[in-house]
Amino acid sequence: MFGPGSRVGAIAFIQSVAIVRLYSGFVQEYESSATMQSCVRSNFPIGQPLLSWERVLILSVSLGLLLVQFLTGRVLSE
């Protein structure tokens, strides 16, 4: 499935899924909690654009491309 380093590929896939799940859970909590939104707005204003579903999608696609391209031995430039 991932080529010769199938164990490394499986670990990378599991880590990627865990990262996306944690990030999407954080975004869901941010959107549902007015207290958290006001806290982020006052303490970390640059965090507002980072906590959106579009960013979750971008992260998911980026991790997917990295897994497919580099774990199978292909490079994006080929």
C-alpha cells in the first residue's frame, strides 16, 4: 500500500488522521462556544482565521498529498 516502508506509512497515516481530528474538534468547539471566541479574539487575534473549516480542509488535502506523494516514492515535480 505505501511501498517498502509500509509500517512508516501506516504510522504517518494514523498521525495525519489524529491531527485532522484534533484540529477539526478544536474548530467545532471554537464555533460553538461564544466564550472561547471572545477569549481567542482578545488574546490571539490572528487565531480567528486559523479556526475555520476551510483551514481544516486545506490541512487535510495537504497531508493527503504529502502521504501519497512522498510515501509511495513519487515526487510532485515528476
